[in-house]
Amino acid sequence: MATLDMIDRHLLAELQEEGRVTNVDLAKRVGLTAPPCLRRVRALEEAGVIRGYHADLDPSKLGFAITVFAMVSLKSQAEEDLRAFEDHIKALPEVRECHMLNGEIDFILKIVSQDLQSFQEFLTSRLTPAPNVASVKTSLTIRTAKSLPGVPLD
């Protein structure tokens, strides 16, 4: 874990909230001048604390009306079988998140789809037949009450 001072944490909080803020505005917000602010941001990027920048897109406005969580159990938990499943999932653009779990379920996936028919096609033709899959249980999202990127910062 990186050692961060209060200015670094403030920089991260500001960038997490608004990734398109200019360096000059960012520097003002955290009480620095522009050059040291930019040096700190670059150091956080080089250390891997800041992994990248992206736009927060509205899936429904882009035709992805539903979000589904799928709980996947595998037949085998041997490392090569886990990796084969993960490699298969990485090639599926509809799967937006894939987390390996401890316990009865091996993976939980966050999947976006245009509609229920599209999701059913995805489920039966691309997810269920994936390598080593024993079972898939799905839950359709009704609404999202909270969705925040990143981590809580002071």
C-alpha cells in the first residue's frame, strides 16, 4: 500500500469525483501551485494508485437497459480451470465485472444487456457453456440506489 499524505488523499478525492478537472483547478482545490500538483499526480499514476481515467456512461442511454448479476459455480477450482474461465469471461464485453469469491459461489459477474431476450441468448450461448461451468444463478437488477467508483477517502 502506498504511503499517502493529506495532500495526496485530497488530490485523489478530487480526481475520483471529477477526473476531467484541469491541473490548475486541481492545484487550487488542494492548495498547491500547478507544477507540484502535476508532479504529485504523475507520481500517483506511476505508483499505480491512479490506474486510469474514464467517462461514467449511462448504460440505458446506450441501449443497455438491464443489468444482471450472475453467480457462477465451477466444476473444478484448480488454478488452470479458474484461469480458463477468467480468460473466457475477459473476452465477453457484456461482462463488466468479474470477481472471484470465497465460499459456495466461485464468481460473481456484473453483466449488461439490451433486453431480456438478448440476455437469455448471452446466458445460454456464451456463459453457461463456458469452460468448467457447473451452474449459473442470475438476478436481474430492479434499480440501483448507489453506484460509486473508487474507494472512500478522507
